[in-house]
Amino acid sequence: MSGTITGKIRAFHWQQWLVVAVFLLSSGFTAFRGMHIVRRTIYWQTHQDDTIRGWMNVGYVAHSYRVPPYLLYQALALPDKPPDKRPLRDIARMQHRSLDRVNAALQNAITHARPPYPPPAPSAPEPTPGQRTQP
């Protein structure tokens, strides 16, 4: 039985080897991405509501506490576009505030973003002159 299988494999033409190679590459890529998704899911399941630390950035805190990032940027008086990737300790140093004060501002924003407090809607752009506003 194994002699017939190896004989058939040896008789493959280059097109058949190409199909085998593409199949193996796509299977490997799919397995790699699948493991990446599983690892990220496990990571964020165990890192919900992490204690805020100086090495974290605003996006990490927003993801961990499941709140919209723009609320945390507003609490720190930072623009939310483009996202600020600096660690919180650098933001505190730039604003001449202690890391404890930055953490307190973030915790306050997180508390008010979760039920029973509804988060405020992002500010709407001002209507241009002559544009009708909806009631």
C-alpha cells in the first residue's frame, strides 16, 4: 500500500507540487492567524479592568475598561485624532501632573462612562450659516 502512495507522489508533475505547496502555505497561515486570535482573546479576557499603570497608553486603558477612547482623551484634555500612543507617564509629565492625578481623571471618566451614567455623545459640528438644524 505505501509503495503505491509513494509511487504516485513521485509521479507528481510541477503543477501538482505547486497545488500541494499552496495548500500547505495557506494551511500554515490559517493556523498561525487562528493561534494569534486565540492568544489575543485569552489575553483580553484576563486583562479586563487592569489597574492603570504608567506604561499603559490611553487606547490600552480604553480597551481594558471597555469604554470609548474619546472619553478618556477628553478627560485628559487631549485630542483623540490621531490617537496618542504615548504612555500615561509621558502624558502626565507633559501636562505637569502627577500620575496619580492622571489615573484619578481616567477613573472618573471610566466611572461616568459606564451604566448608570450614559456617556456624552461626541460634539456635533457647528451648522454652517443658512443650514437648517433639526429639532
